[in-house]
Amino acid sequence: MKKVLLGLFAVFLVFGLVGCTPKLTVEEAEAQMLKALEEQKAEHEADLQAAKEHTDELLAEKEVELDNLKTSMKAESDAEIEKLKQEIAELKEVGEKIEEQLQGYELERVLGEDFEVVVKENRLDSLFKGEIEFDDEDIDVEEVLSISDDLKTLVSGFDNDEFGETIYLGTDSKGAIEYKLVFKDEIDLESISDENSLKIKLLGTEMEIVEASEEEIKMILSEDVTATVGTVFGDLTVENIGENAVLVKVGDEIEVISEDSMEEVGDYEVMVDTIFYDEDKENRLAVLKIGTQLTETVQDGDAAELFGQDEDEPLWVWSIDMPNSIGLSLDKKLVDLDEEYKPLKVGDSLSLPGDYASVMFLKLTDVSYMNIDVYFDEKDLTGDEYENVVIFKADDEVFNLGDEDVDTVYVGYSGLYYKDGSYKRVNQDFFVVSYDETEMMVERSPRGFYFGEYEVRINRELNEFRDLVYDGVSLEKFDEMFVDYYGMKMDNIEDSLEDDKLVFQVPSEEVMATVLIK
């Protein structure tokens, strides 16, 4: 079900009313347009919801009918029941498709992985795919919403230490999200003119382009209005309509405007689109475009003011790559919590003007956490003498050590031990943290031990930590909550190392992030 796309800047000039004024400012036109887009979006979703409810009703009726057949002695054969089952399966499939349209398109990624995707009409029902007419030819076009590999989840451990334990969705580059109307067939830019304009719909809004180059377009901002001889628009009067031109007057200024031409008269710009001439003066009609600013020229990278964007600090800017595409591009980085445009928390959305489409940080995997404490002590593991020992302690038996599942592991000079009455040594240099769906290996290293992807460097002689290293980078100065791309947490690594007690907060499974495009 496609959206009914609305006209650009709805300058609705009332036909034949003396004294009505067409002087809509750009801001007023923008407000009307955005309001119309919001109403359109709500109407579209209401239509989808109604279709879903109707499908659910049919499905319920068919299921009742099936139950009646199963219990009725009148069922002539199993074939009748099978036919009903098939109808029910088809209705369920229709209902699922409608539900997908209502819910949007979901993407699930591990933390730190990008959400690069190209979304078209087959994935998002609100996007348009079809034909427009230009230069007496049909041109195939489609709306595309593109997310680049710069949009990803951000964590305190690797992206911004100010994030704490909150996981965000953001980008450190502009242009991470782009919306475009793509021309699938070739368009000759030199053929675009006042007389042969390129009429398109962008964000559901009609636009008429009268000039175009690779990175620049000139467009008409007004819609057609119909006038007769004597029609008044504000202080502009249509004095007469001839076979090939229209005579208009503003104050003492008079201008003759030929068909398919535009002229300035007083504070107005007037274009004559079509003339319907009749010998009877009262029956003459002309289709005009009238406004204080009838055209506007924009370049690639300009603020999309026509769609409500601030001239100096736009969120969206024009993306013009003619004759290939026209659209909008995200013009902000979303990585700094101190900026106006911040990265998204779960539940936040980033929307195109008029909420035409949006990218929402929908959810994170719901996980529980197990604290694993790592600290030093002196223990007599062998029965001969006390020695410096690294102890791993959990609240449950999540350590797999040989054939044993235990809650405490002791790492001494001679190997790994667990306690079952007395200390028991196992003939291996590693053990596995196994907590629900999570499995991480802990193994000895020449400078200490590895905990998953982290190297913990220790001074065994002094029973103290020296450093915590990830991918060759020291984390000893990290004094905030540290969250990594698996979802594991550590609070204030700097203090933990100084206190000689590390606490790894291990999630029950890898944390995944889900984005909803709607």
C-alpha cells in the first residue's frame, strides 16, 4: 500500500476570492508541508492497521469454521478440511506481511559492528518505486534509504569513556544516513527547463525542477492556481487573459507574461503555465504559479531549509548527484554527549523531515551478569608451604576445570587448583568461564594470564597487578565504567589495579543491538 504523496509547500490559493493573499512565507509553507506529512504518515499507518485487523477477523472466522468442520458429522471428506487449512495458512502469511510493514525493518548486530544496509520498497512499504514522466518518456525511479558502515553501536571502552555503562548508537562521520530518489533511467540535464520541467516527489512532496546540473538544482516552490479575468491575489490582479499571454497588474505596474514564461511584478514572481482562451472574456482561464519567492536554487551540501532545517545548523542537507539521484544526507556526527545532536540511547529515533522514515535504536539483548572477582592471597596448595596465589571467585559454579565445575580457581606456581576438601591440581594451564550462553577461556601467560581477549599482567612476587591490556593497549588509566563490544563490564580499572582486585562483570550471552527502520 503506497502513500498518497502530497504537493510541495501547499500554497492553496482560493480561486476567485477577492482580497485573499498568496504571500506564504517559506517558513509558513514549510510548516504546512511538515504538518501534511505528519497527517499522511498517520493515515498510512491507520490504513495498515485497519488491513491487519480485517485480516485477523478473517483468520478468526476461518479457524472457527475449521473447528466446526472437525466436530461436525457433515464433513464429507478430509479434502474440505485441508482446503480450509490452506486458506488459514495464506491468511496468516498476509497478516505477517502486514505486521512487518507496521513494525518496520529490523537489523540485529553485535556491538561495534556497523549497520550498513540499503533499504528499498521491498523492505519498507512507505518507500516509493514506480515511474515518472519526463520529456514524453517514462522514467523508472525508486526511493532508497542508505545506512553506511559508519553507523554502529558505541561503548565506553572503545569509543567514548563518558558513555559509562550506557550503550549508544551513533557515528563519528557525516553522511551515515542518506535518503535518495534514484533515477533508474537516463535523464538529459540540458532538456530540463521552464517549459520542460522535471516533476518528482521527494519525502512525499511534489517538486518541480526547471534547471539542473550535477550538484545543483533550481526548483519552483509554488503549486498551480487557476485564475479568470479579474481574479485578485493579494494586491495582484489578473487584468486580462489572451491567447498566448496573461496581463497582470500590481499597483501601477503592469506586466504581460507569455505562456511558459515567468516575470517579476511588484513583490511577486508569476509564471504562466497554461492558457485556456475563449472568445467570451468571462470564460477565459489561466493556470498560474504565484509567490513572493517562486523559485529556489540549492546545491549539494546546502541546508535543506525547504524541509524545515536550520540554515546554520542543519541536521539534514541536500544530497544532489544529478542525473543519478536527489535526496537528503545526515550532516551531523552523533558521538558527543555535549553536542546538540547526541548519539541515540535505546528507544531514541533519528527521523527524516516529517517523520517520512526513521532509524530507531530499538533494543539490546536482555542479559544477566555474573561477577568474577580476581585477587591475590597466600595459600598452601601443595601441603609443603604457602605461596602467592591468584584467585578467581564467582557466585556460582561457572568455572569448568577439567571434569569439574567449581566456583573458585586457584592459580599457583605449579598449576591450577580447585578445592574439594583439600586442594586438587588439574593437569592443564587453562579453564573456561561457562555462564549460560557465554564461554570465555582463562589461561596462564608468561606475564600473568589471559581473560578472554584481555591480558592481565601481574607481579607474582609482590602479589599485585601491573596492567590490564587489550589488543596491545594499556587500560590502566581507565577510571570510568568500561564496557566492551561483547557487553562485559569493568568498573574503574585504574582503582581496581591499584587495589589489586579486578571484577569482570560477565554477561549471560553476547549483547546484541537491534535497529528498527520504519
